[in-house]
Amino acid sequence: MAQKDVLLTKQPAPQTVPGCELPPKLYDVARNTGAYTSSGLATAGFRTAKYLVDEWFQTCYASYHQAFADRDQSERQRHESRQLAAETEALAQRSQEDSTRKLGEHMQEMHCWKSELQREVGELVAETDLLLAQKQRLERALDTTAVPFSITTDNLQCRERRQHPDLVRDYVEEAELIRNIQELLKRTILQAVNQIRLNRERKETCEMDWSDKVEAYNIDETCARYHNQSTDVQFHPHSAKFEESASTRETWAKFTQENLCRAERERLASSNLRGLIDCILRDTAEDLRLQCDTVNLAFGRRLEELEDTRHKLEHHLNKTLQEITDQEHNVAVLKQAIKDKEVPLKVAQTRLYQRSYRPNVELCRDAAQFRLVSEIEELTMSLSALREKLLEAEQSLRNLEDTRMSLEKDIAIKTNSLFIDRQKCMTQRARYPTILQLAGYQ
């Protein structure tokens, strides 16, 4: 009989003998009750009496029937066995071919994923190298800003040595802008470092996935080369069960797809960051150069103002010195005039004094007496006016001297400011970096 656990793909061939039980044949066996019968006697597991003729025929017929049934059963089993062997051979062949085809399809799909991962790893490496170059530009630009900051700081320190009233807060200070740009560059460098780390993490994930797929591809390729004539195959009874940690086809494809999506997302973020870095470096370099030009123009205007002011002060100083000379001469003239008026006053007073000794009636108020008194009054008024004018001239001379000293001090202050701005500041500003250096290219 065919086994119940074997799957048959078609109906079995018709049998030469119908598969049914033979009809039983009934025999009327005569009971042995003679003198030599064993009926009623105890037997020790064997028959001691002779068989009857009918029993002999019955035994023969039973042997014939058993032989016929055994041959028929054996014939059916041989036919079923040949049919089962052919069917299982065909099934095994089809299963092996289907398994080989499935392995090939899986290897082809795995090769596609492996190629995508390899391409993504290559693009991530290239993108990371480009981002590293941008990061180096940022670092060079940050180092370059130290030069303008040093120049600006030194300029501010030098200009702190200006004297009053030139110690003013004018439009030539740029330190705040440079500090803001340095903070911006530092934050951008941190963003680039973080993005480089993310790129490398995604690259390592893709490389790990790619390595696993290469190993799995090699294993499947080895499995696809196995055939029935292979000598390195053997039984592995427990290999047919699924591992609990094994992934499904959906999760297997989703895992690689998510890795590729995350890698592509980080690569796109890295590309956008590179574009942002380009804009930041270009804008900061232009802002610094524009601020430098603005400061230089402010220095130029300030130097022109200082030079013009100094020239005007020198002009006023020259006129003041001339006026001082003239005033000193005027004071000398006034003093001489006062001195010249003192002698006529002495003469007039002496005359009046001497005439006061005229005797008796001769001491009269004649015309000469009135004229002498009038002369003394006129001389006294003249001397008073001259002395007053002399005081005014001397005060004016003192004022002129004070003005001269103030002008000379202002000229010295302006000269000092000109020296600081022109010789100190502008000389240092000649070392200001170029726009290429500020953009991180040099």
C-alpha cells in the first residue's frame, strides 16, 4: 500500500488485479471423533493427530490464496513505488530548479542593492571630502580674521592716546563687526563638524550593509553552484527551520532602503551646508573688505579734517604772533607816550608850584594861572587815558599770549592725532588681508 505522507500528483495506474479481498470459501470439516481422536484430551501446544483430507485441501487452498495475495500486493507496491520514485524525482528536480532560480533572483536583487550602496558610499565619501575642504576654508577664514581684529584693536589702542579734544568716537571703529563674524564662523565650523560626523556615520552604516550583502552574495553564489553531483554537500537536519532573528523579505528590503534614504538625506544636508558656507564666506569677506574700505575712507576724511584744521590753526597762530608783535610795539608806544607826557606835567606842575610863592597881590588868578591849571588837567586826562589804554593793551597782549599757547597746544594735538592716524593706523591697515584670504582660499 502507498504511504499516506507521500503527495501524489496524479491518479495511480489501474491494477491488473482488483484491489479487494477474496471471497472466503467455506469448508465443511468433519470432526474426528474416532477411536484415535484427540478430542477431549489435553494437548501440549502441538497436534498429534493426523490431518483429514479436507483439512489438507483447505491448507493448500489457503497457501495458494496467500501466495496470490502477497504477489498481488507486492506488484501493486512495486508499481506505486516506481510511480512515487518518478514523481518525487520530478518534484525534487523542479524544487531544486525553482530554488536555484529564486537564489539567482535574490542574488540579482542583492547585486542591485549592493551597487546602490556602493554608489551611495562613494558619493558620501566625495561629499564628505568637499565638506572637509569647506571646513578648512572656514578655519583659514577664521584664522585670517585674527589679522583684521589685531589691526583694529591696535588702531583703537593707538587712538586712545589721542588728546582732548581729539579723543572722540568717530566712524572708524570696526571691532564689533569682526567679533560678530568670528562668532558666526565658529558656529558654522561646529555645524560642519557635526555634519561630517553624520556623513561618516551614514557611510559606516552603508558600508556595513554593503559588507553584509557582499558576504551574503558570496554565500548565495556558492549555494547556487551546488548540484546533485557536488561532493561537498552533506546532511544538515536542523537547517530547515527558520531562525527567530531572521528578517522577512519586506524588512530586508526596507532596511537597505532606509539606509539609502538616510544617507541621501544627510548627503543633501551636507550639500546645502556647503552652499551655505560658500554664501557665508563670500558675504563675510565682502563685509570685511567693505568695512575696511569704509574705515579707510573715514580715516581719509578724518585726516583731511585734521590737516585742514591744523592749517587753519597755524594760519591763526601766525596772525596771532603778528598781532602779538604789533601789540607789544603798541604797549611800548603807549609807555613811551606816558613817559613823554610826564615831563610836560612836571613842567606845568612846577610852574604852578613856583607861582604859588608869588607875594601878596601878585598871587592872582591870571590867564597864565588858568592856562597852567587847564594844561595840568589836560595832561592828567591824557595820562589817564594812556594808562587805561596801556592796561587794555597789556590785557590784550596777555589774551593774545593765551591764544597763542592754546593754538600751539591745539596744533600739537592735531599733529599728534595726524601722526597716530597716518603713521600708526594707516600703516598697519596696509597689511589688511585680501578678499581671497578672507574667503579662506589662501
